[in-house]
Amino acid sequence: MTVYAKITAKGQTSLPAEVRAKLGVGPGDRVEFDLMPDGTFSLRKARHGLEALRGIIKLDFPVTSEDIDRWCREMRDGGWEKQ
């Protein structure tokens, strides 16, 4: 599927209806552009919440979503008091 869009003098463009439908995005949603090794771009719906933070912190050990849930519960329940 090839779809075209025009770029305005301000460098803006609108996503055609077919693209918005395929991405599942609408007014107020965010999209991500990723530069691929071959020079093309990948476009996808932006991730939200903790998923958007994936990869920001590098650890020396694997962390599962269960680990994060447990840490959050411990923090909420006062399990990590200042020492």
C-alpha cells in the first residue's frame, strides 16, 4: 500500500485516513518515527506508560514485569525505607 501526504511550508503533514486506521491512532495520539539501517523510516503508534521507558535503564541482570510489579508494591507498602 503506497499512500502520499503533502508537507506544508511549516514542515507539517497529516496522516492519511488509511494510515491512521492501520495504526489505530486518532486526535491526540502520538506516533514514533524510527530511522532504519537502510535509510527508510518506520512509523508506529507511540507506546505509553512503562512500556515507553523500556531500554532507558541498563542493568546487569534481566528484569521481568513481575519484578517491576513487586518493586512497586514494596515501594507502595513502605518496604524501602530510608536508611
